[in-house]
Amino acid sequence: MRAFTVTRYDGKEELELTEVAAPVVKDNEVLVQIHAAGINLLDSLIKKGEFKIFLPYKPPFVLGHDVAGVVTKVGTAVNKFKVGDEVYARPSNFHIGTFAEYISIPENDLALKPKNISMEEAASIPLVGLTAWQALIEIGKLNKGQKVFIQAGSGGVGTFAIQLAKHVGATVATTTSASNFDLVNKLGADVIIDYQKEDFENRLKDYDVVLHSNRDSKILEKSLRVLKPGGILISLTGPPTPGFAAELNLGWHLKFLTKLLSSAVRKKAKKLNVNFSFLFMKAEGNQLSEITTLINSGIIKPVVEKVFQFEQTNEAMAYVETGRAKGKVVVKMK
């Protein structure tokens, strides 16, 4: 089958379109014929090698973390899915590889695709949807009447997180450029800040939750200061914490490294009487099924800016890397 592979860790080298062996389906796995795959910044970061200390993929390997398609084969131990089911997923770590014609995915990572959206729209959801769910619902425990600050509201995670936060009844503040004000307003944002002209710290105060996605350490410090005592900042960009290392069952040396890397921000959070958490989202089919219900009900709508052909995967990656995408970018099979 055809697949886009990482031949070596490199920030400039493009993915290589090659012929690789078709996946072998294990007892607990489902073979999916891929109709569409979402593009995420995580794909670029892994290609560059920025996560290889925590996720040591050995090149060559097939890249890609979002998928929508049709089940063509099921393992002997699978009981939730059958041949012909339309499904979507963010495959778990070390089971990635959605930039291909087929992929074998653990049953517990999968969910039935929402019925009221296209394959391309479905492929845009899993990684950002699960990230928002785990940040706001699982870790942040966001409730009705609380206030949440969602950074980069026009991005993939942001467009989903705003809708999810409004669904639970929270007041939502976000940052974006002036050209995206209308988009985030329609998604439900209550407070919209032009990050190019305004300092969000001057407008936000006593927030319960911050969903942080900026790599600037100064932005991280400011984000901690807009929280109320006891509030929580959930960072998607780090630094990683010992809790993250424990969750991935990393060795003692990596646990020690994360302790050092996050020491300064954890101390600042403690001094402000707020909480800091690092999230590296995990595959979770049951949570994705909850998201399916929200999409089928029309509560959350996918935001897809561009759809590329499968052969244009490198161009799609390059576009995502510009940081200008509104919502998600997807590639589709013919």
C-alpha cells in the first residue's frame, strides 16, 4: 500500500511517499481503509524529532494521528465493530500511521463516525476533540458558570474547545487575530482579544481554567496570573511534568528530567496558589464516542479550512506549519 513515511528525523526533509507492507491485524485490532486523515502540528514536531526522547519511533515509520474510514477486517477478539462500519480515531502512541491507505487500530481507540458529517470533517476531529475533552472535562473539570481562557481560539484545538466549553455553560475568553473575530464569535466566544494589539493579562482576571497552547515562557507566566486562587492551567506545549512521565511509564532518568524542566513553572504556580498541568492527549475511544454524540446532536460542528488530496500531504503539512490555519487541515483519498 502507499504511505507517507518519515525516513529520518529532520525538520526540512519532506515525507516520502513509498510502498509499504499492508498492516497485520492483531486479535484486538481493526483494519481501516482510510478515507481521510487530519493534519496536526504534532505530526511536524514528531517528524522533526522533538518528541523522540519520549516517543522513540524508529525510522522509517508512517506518520499521521487522525483518521476516518471504513472497517474492512476485524481481529478475533474484537466485539464492538464489524466490517463496513464507518469509524474515526486518534490511534494510540506507537499505533500511528494515518497517512496511508490502510491502518490497523486497537479496538479501544476507535469510535463510530458521526452520521451527520463527511469523512473529511470526521478526520479533523479526534486529536483536537480528545485534547479539548481531556483538558476541559477530565483535568479542568469545567462547570457551568465558570470562566475559561482558551488561547488561539481559531486553531484546531481552539475551535473545538470553545464549542465544548460553551456546551457545559462556561464563559469563554480567547485570543486570535482580528481577521478571525467573526469565526470565534460564531463558535461562542464571549471575550475576544486581538493578540497582536492587546495584552490579555490586562483584560482577564480570576479565571477558573486556562487552556494554554503558546510556546513563549512569558505568555505562560501571564497565563498563570489570570487564574483565580485554586484555578488550573493546562498546557499543551509544556514543560512536561513528572505526572506526564509517570503516565507514560517512562524511566527514572526521564522522570527526573521532567522534574527539572517543569520545576520553575511549578514553583511559580505554587506561589500564586494555582495549579499547573501538562497534557499530552491519549487515545480514548469511549471519550470519542461521547464527542460523537455531541456532533450528531449538532452541539459541536467541525471547522475545516482546507482539504488536500492524499498525494499533497507534504503541502498540507507545510500549510499547517505556517500557523495560519483556521480550524483543521485534512487530506483525503480519491
